[in-house]
Amino acid sequence: MILTVPFAIILVLLFVVLFIFSRSIDKRIWVSLLISLVLTPIVYFYLLYPLINIFSTYHHEKHFETEVWKEKPAYRYEMANDLEQSDVLIGKTKSEIKDILGKPGWFSWNDAIKANDSNYWNYNLGLKPGAFNTSQECLEITFEGNKAKLLEHYQLEKKDNE
């Protein structure tokens, strides 16, 4: 674990709260210090840290790798930002993108032609970890003249029966 400023501040605040709490139990300073020193890492790692991970929306990000994208779809959401920011797909043909990302999950509906349009490819990125996350992350690639023109990251609400 890397010692960062927010981590140090949280530990100091936790120590102070535990010290004040332990002073209400026993007025001796050395006992309160001992209790606080012992309980601070225990309370942090077994209570506070899991709560922070459950309710925070932060997630790890990875560099885009074709093999991981195809073989481990659960990691796609971690690579999506790198894929969008690098513009590695812009200007590529449909066959090149199929080699890089694999077959699309589905084509978007086009009201003009009243059918699914093969110029709008969608890939499922999965769900971001989190306690109350119900949105499925998706990536849509828009083609114009057989070349990728636009990448759009969007969310779909997950339904109960899925």
C-alpha cells in the first residue's frame, strides 16, 4: 500500500476519534494510547476501507490490449477510457476493428431504415464494481463509409430479469 496524504489524514482522524472514545472508557493516557494504536489499523482495514470501496465509484484503469479485450470481457470497462482517448480505432475499417475488438455485440436501431444498422456497432463493457451500480457500460462505434468515425461511451439501465 502506498502512503498518500488522504490515507495519512484518514488514519490520523481515525486515531483521534478512537483516542477520544477510549478516554471515555479509561482516563489513563497510556491505556487510551495503547487502545487507539491497536484499534486504528483494525478499524481502518476491516471497517472503513471496505465501506470506502463499496460506496466509491473509482475503478482501476488498464491500457487497451486486444487479447484481454477478447478473452476477458469483465475487464473491458477498465480499458474503455484508454481506448476512447487514444483514438486507436478512428479511421479503421470494419474488418480491422473486428480483428482488434472481435465481433460486435449488437447493431443499434436506426429509425430511418426501421432496422438494425450495421454502421453502429455496440460492445458490452460490463458493470463497474460498486454497491449501487445498476448501469451497464456500453461502447458504440459509428462508421461512415466503412471507416470508424466516432466512439461513444454510454450506459444502459440493467433490468431485473437480465
